[in-house]
Amino acid sequence: MNVIPRDKHCISRKNISDSALKVMSRLRSQGHQAYLVGGAVRDLLLGSNPKDFDIATDATPEEVHGLFRNSRIIGRRFRIVHVRFGREIIEVTTFRGHHEGGNEASPATGGSHSRQSDKGLLLRDNVYGTLEEDAVRRDLTVNALYYDAGKFEVFDHVNGLTDLEKRQICIIGEPAVRYREDPVRMLRTVRFAAKLNFDIEQNTAKAIPACAALLREIPSARLFDEFLKLFLSGYAAATLEQLLEHDLLQFLFDETSHLLHQDAMSLALVRAAMANTDKRIADDKPVTPAFILAALLWPVVVRTAAQQENRGDPPMVAMHNASQQTISEASQQLSIPRRFSQPMREIWEFQLRLQRRQGKKAAELVEHRRFRAAYDFLLLREQAGEDTGDLGEWWTEYQTLDMDQRLAKSAEHNGKSGSRRRPRKRRNNQQT
């Protein structure tokens, strides 16, 4: 174990959440060990400001819960405690131990236990251990550094500091074994490589192709949670490139991955969507998973809609049916909540509605709750190189006009397009 004293590292208590310091102090006052751990320590050592502060302790979840009335125990696969201070949540985990032979609970472990599938996948992991065991049980070396706020020391059991200096992501232990225990670790590996702009250590990367298919065994709900972390953390563009490089996107969006390798325009659109999302997050603007999902699945829905039209369906019917089919198939990999699938469908179908610029129809579209997202999506399509005529420019200008000017512009469009309706001929009711 490498112990880094106060004068050899840059971590200062003033950069640590007061709530986290309070939790650690109370745990220590009751005779427990308590350390700041994970991303907070990593980010502090890199000179950035952490958003979350996690704590590791030798106290069991029940003991932690007993010390903090403002806490609750969550989780089944591995139980943790959330201690709430207003909007801030401090996550407290008990040191994890080795799980070999731990399929049954025992008094010696305080009732803790683990359970694995036949393929080595950890199904339950409530085995408690020591600080040293906890360090080697974590995923990545750079996330396995511990800070003692009482002694102001940093503890490094897995050469995490060396990897920070090398700017590389390295799995702890044998990569193939760790991936089999939890295949999501492959997604975490590429996510942190993208977030930190680090390289992936050679052996850590080399084991991914042989283990990647194990991601199919992960529940779709958990994969959706990982999707949110991958693409809504402000590093979506870099994350996409990592997923493509290591051929992992197919285990989140199978058809999309296939099409992105074939169609440069589809790839350009998805890349533009990721860059747009990162910029909005950097500008502290709201983002929604629905927009990112709409972009990722757009190549699939366009292809499916074209197939429907070739069979004779009208464009809007084809798009509607294609949207339902695309979402249904994608949800088999990711459990997409309806609060996101419905806006996705509306954004897609709105792309056809934006072509209708006649009369008052355009004014009605602008007032629709989904107009802005659909308009932004239209601009993304054009940015990716798709020829939509003058749609993007037309709608951009239209939004700057008052009502009279809008009506005049729509009338002008009618004249140019020759789409002005002709009077209907009167028909008699006589059957011929």
C-alpha cells in the first residue's frame, strides 16, 4: 500500500463537501473507518471540482443507517446508504470483501453474501471486507484511491496514482475475469476514458472483444441507466467514438451500430447530436434523453419508413408505423420509458409535418409543444449533410416574423410550390 502524506498531494478539505466531511467525522467518532473514495478523490487530484462525494467505511449499512436519521438503505445487488442533506446526497458504502465461495450467508460476515451465475456474473454482492479488500474489488485503478480527512492522507493500493500520471484507464485485476463478473465494467471503462480523455491500458482494452457479448445478459433497465451515464455526462461525443472504436454500441443500439458503419450521413447526424448535447450541458442548458435517443434511432426509423412506403403506405402512416416498430425493437435492448419514447415519436413524425408550410398550418406548428425539439432536429439533419430543400432556413426566418408576415410568407410559399388547392368539384350522390 502506498500512503501519500499531506505535503505530497494537492487535496484540500476546503474543496470537499461539508456534508461529506460531517458524515466521515461522525463515523470516525463512533470508532469506524471512513474515507472519501472514488471519483471525488480522482478529480481532486486532477485539480477539478467533484460533483459527488462518496464515502467508504467498515460500518455495515445498518450501522450507518442507525447513525443518520436522514438516511436510507438502497440496492439489492450491493446495499448502500444514502445520507441526504437537502438536495445533496452522500453515498456511503461498506468495504467489500472477496466473494469466492460466498454464495451462502454466514454469521462470520454479518449475514453478508454473494451469488454468481454459472458464467461468473455477480448477481448479488453483499460481502463485507477490509479497506485493502475493498480497494482491489473496485473497477478501475483511478477510482480506487482513498482520502482520510482526519489524517489528510491518500491511500493507494492498486497503483491508481501511477495510472493518473500516465493518463490511462486500467481495470483492477484480470480484465476478462472482472468483465465476466460485471460486463457493465466495459461500458464504464470507455466512459471514463472519454470523460478524462485518457487512453485505455493495453490489456484492459484487449479483453473487451472476447467479453463484449456478455452485455446481452445485463437487464435492459440497467443498460438504460448506463446509457444515461454514457451520453448525459457532458462527454457524449467522445463516448460515442469510444463505443464505436471498441464495437460496443451494438449492445445498446444494434441496428444503429450496423447503419453507422455503412452510412456516413447517419454517422454525421449522430455525431452532431452528441456535440450539440455536450454544448448544451456545458452551457448549463436542459437536455433530454428523448432527443439523443431520437438521433441514435433516426437512421433505423428512416430505413424502416422507406420500406413501408415501398409497400404502398402513405408517408405519415409509414413514419408512424416505423416509429412504433423501431421503439419496440430498441426497447428489447434498452428499457426506454414511455416519457421518452413518446417525445421521440413526435420528433420523428414532426419532420414530415414541417414540410407543410401552407396558410395557418405553419403558425399552428410553431405553437406546438414539440416544435422546438423538432426544429432543432431538422437543423441537425441539415448539419449532417441531408438535403431538405430550404426547410431549415425557411423555419428559422419564419420564427422571427409577426403574424401578418407569417401569413404572407406562407402564401408566398404556396405560390412558389404550386400547392395551392383547387376548388373541389361538386358530386351528386347518384351511384354510377
